[in-house]
Amino acid sequence: MDARRFIAGLPKAELHVHHVGSASPRMVAELASRHPGTVPSDLDELRRFYEFRDFAHFIEVYLAVVDLVRTPEDIHYLTYEVAREMSEGQQLRYAELTCTPYTSVRPHEEGKGMPIEAYTEAIEDARIAAERDFGLVLRWIYDIPGEFGLPAAEATLDYAVNHRPEGLIGFGLGGPEIGVPRPQFEPYFTAARQAGLHCLPHAGETTGPETIWDAVRLLGAERIGHGTSAAQDSALLEYLAENDIPLEVCPSSNIATRAVATLEEHPIRAFHEAGVPVTVNSDDPPMFNTSLNREYEIAADLLELDSDGVAELARTAVRASYADDAVNQRVLGEIDAYVAAAPDA
């Protein structure tokens, strides 16, 4: 199998990819020219800007880019251009994009912040345009930026429940894990679940398995973002497998943020061998100099997969998604048709 060629043409879904974190250097340079300040607008300088020392430094850089997204026009530009780049060369058919409206809506500094109604209108207009122009179906996960604590949780729940965009399917929790215990967010996830949203928090990326247990037991997690430390707890792996709780695995991200030392040490094989559903994702692809295609190539290598195994990874992502039945069946059908027609499959 020519793995790279097979993966490049394979229809895919992506479940763990961040809205602002998907801004390519081209987009960041445009936003930085609109709002001059701490983020360089020169492409070479931006590449150096994206060299992370550790997870805390990644968060620092990420928030600097977040600060460039200040107006509804910025939101629309970012969303539409992210969709364009997702659709080019990756055969991406469906994506659940994690958005953090709190950091764009809250009036945290004079002259910054926009009404939630304007934010919602901008992402929805861009979503509809992206499906029309690129054939890419987008859905939203609103996540709490954990570093801002309970005020961010309260506001994000309000945005999700009282200003709910049509494309919203999930409620999440991101940002740093150290010093941000998951139990405090239980009431917000309970309310989100009662409102019909799926609970999709990050957990166990830079902390131990107990954070994942908290996400499952207290937050009602239906999928786990990253879940890297699950490999340290055999009982947890068994629980995830028995309860069909997928892990959203992002190999290059884990290396870039130093959550995992080397690709050879990545726990994806342990997850796979334990029978835990695994989806492959790019997280913040331009920041980590990767793409969804590249993450599939890494996973295929680490798991020693042939074309059928790679195709099954793609099917797992579709099945683990919250796409409606029509989209789900269409993408699964496209995957099956591609595999049947592939000369070296």
C-alpha cells in the first residue's frame, strides 16, 4: 500500500480540532495586520513563534492568537478560511470544530469583545457558506476555557443554552488541566446534557488517569479529548472499551506540547490493543505543523495498519461523531466506495 496516497484520498471526519487553533500562518498574518501587537505578521517570524517550550507556553501563544479575533468580521473570516483549508487536499467531509466563544465575547479589555449574538451569526453564516462552497459539513462544540474558571463555565453554558446556534452539538472543556480540577464543572455539564448537548471534555492530556475518571463519572463524558494518561490505568482502559467511550487522539499535538516525549512512546497502540475506540485528529494543525492526513500517516505507522485498518480508523471517526444519520451514512458510503475502488487496497 502507498499509505500516503491512500490516506490523501480517503474521505474523513475529524472530531478534535480547534477553531482558533486551526488558523494557518496566512490567516494569523492577516489578523495580526488588522490588530497589530504582540503577534508577528511576518510568516517566518510566525513559524518561530509557534515553537513551543511546553504546554504552558503553548497556552500562552494560543491565547495571543485568540486575542487577534476581536470582531464578527474576524470570526467569519477565520471560520470560512479554516473550512477552506480543511477541505483542500484532505478529503474532509465532516468536522466538529471546538469553539471558545468566551474569549471573543467577554469584554475583557476596553474596545474588545463582541455580543454573543454577533459571534453566533458570524460562525453560522460561515458554516452555511462552507457547506455550500466546499461540501464540508461543520458542527460546533462550545468549550469552557478552564483557565478562566467558573465565570467562563457560567457564560459558556449561557451561550450554549440561551443563544444556541443551529450547528451546536456539544459542550466541552479545554485549556490547562493542572490546577483546574474537573469536579467543579459538574453542574455545568449536567445542565448542558439536560439541554440535549453531548459532553465532550478534554482530560488526561497533561494530568493522570484520575482526571479522565472525573470526566467520565462527574462530567458524563461521551468522548475524551486526548486521554493520553489512560494508558497508565488498565481498569480505566477496560472501562472505556466496555462503555464504548472513544479517545480523540492527536499524536503530533502531544509531542509538540511535551505531553508525550516521543512518537515511539505514544500510547495509541495501548489504546488500540485494549479495544478502546480511537479517532485520529489534528487538534491545532498549523500550530503543530501537521494536518489530518499527516496524523493518519503517523497512526498507520504506530499501529502497523494496512489500508483496511486505515479505512477502519476513518469509519470509527464517523461512527463516533454526532453527525446526523444522513451525513453519517453518506460519509461511510464514500469510505466504502473509495476502499473498493483503490487499486492497492
